[in-house]
Amino acid sequence: MLGQQLIADTAIIKKGAKIGADVEIGDFCVIGENVEIKAGSKLYNNVTILGDTQIGHNNTIFPYAVLGTMPQDLKYSGEKVELIIGDNNLIREHCMINPGTKGGIGKTLIGDHNLLMAYVHVAHDCIIGNHCILANNATLGGHVVMGDHINIGGMTPIHQFVKIGDGAMIAGGSALTQDIPPFCMAEGNRALIRGLNKHRMRKLLSHQDIDFISQLYKRLFSGTAPIREIARDEIQKDPNNPYTLKICNFILQSERGIPIKKGSLDD
């Protein structure tokens, strides 16, 4: 249903699309019949949104972004899948975001207050949390899971099924094929953990928490035992600390492994 929006005469809005109040849709946009765009969002010219796609409140989508078209997965055979985007996101020029697949969770999920810069690609079944920044040409393969407050540098591909913890940073021009625990900073091709993302930690955590996490990582990454064994020991020693549980359980649950070279963690 069309309400109090500013919709260009050249835009194509298919019957069945749900457009909220105060939505702006620019020239030559194409909106499919199963699309919902909630109140306050703005689409510049030449935006395409198709499929079973839900766009939340107050998003801004820039020219030539393509959202909700069929996933780039040869196993996809037309089944119902979804793309769900939260509120207050900035999606810049030429971004492409695909829905899920039946081989994954059936949907791609993007949270709130994220910035996807130009030419970012988010493939099928990805999950992106809140307050993340993906710089120009960052590429997420299928099934990537990102937490909150994560920075991905430009020209950085993320391999399928990789998981990235809260507050992590992946440097530009890297190629990430393994999991990055919370608050770590990784760089290189193939990317290795180089240290902690102290800049982000200072914005999110107290000095006391930063010192605790820094010492925990030194024990995890500098010990002679396998990292999973150290993580289990840390939980046993400190089973009630939320950061111990968050970081050590991430390591224990990792399926692709943690890219760390023993003794290489910088302060």
C-alpha cells in the first residue's frame, strides 16, 4: 500500500509491495511485489530490490544497489528465501546483497546502524550484527557470521562459513579464511591475528576490562598447549567471567580454526 511517500514517476513499484510512510524512492528504482520497505527509508535513483525482502526503518540506499536477487548458488532452485535488513543502515553505491538458501538458514540477516560502502557484496545466508563497517569492495562469501562493532577493510574477501567476533577488525587488502575471535585485529593474505583492536576496545570497554582481555589473549596465544586446551582451562579457572566465556567459547566452537602464529600477538 502506498502512503505518504515521495516516489518518482519513473520508479516501478510492483503490486503487492509494502511501502511505509515517509519513504522516498528515486528515479528508475524497481521494487518487487514481495518487498516491504518500512517508514523513513530513502532510496536514491536506480536501486533494485526484489525477492522476499524486508527493509527496516530509516535506511538509506544509494544508486545501483541491488538487494534480494537470487543467490549466487548453483543449488538454488527457486525456493522461498529471505533478505531481512534492520534499521538505520547506510548501503552505498553498487552494493549487492543476496537472500539465503535452503542449504543454509534460508535468509540473510543484517542488523542495525551498519555502513556498507560501495561495491560491498554480502552473499547468501550471511549474518551481520549491528554497528559494523564494511569498506569498499569487501566481499562476504556465503554463510559468514559477523558480530557487532566489526570493521572490514576495503578489498578484503571473507571465505564462506567464517565467523568474526564482536569488536574485531580485518585490515584492508587481506584475505580471511579462518575465524577471528572478539576484539582481535587480523591482517595479511592469508590473514593472521596481529594483535587486539584496542581502538575499538577503548570505545566499548573499561580500562579494567581491556587489561583483563589483553592478559587472557596472551595466555591463549602464547602458551605451548593447543589453543582449545588453553581455552578449556581458562573457563574452568574463571567460569563466571563474561569475557572469558565469550572469547573462550568462540575459540572452542570455531570450525575453521583461529589464524594465530604462536608468540606473534602484539600489545
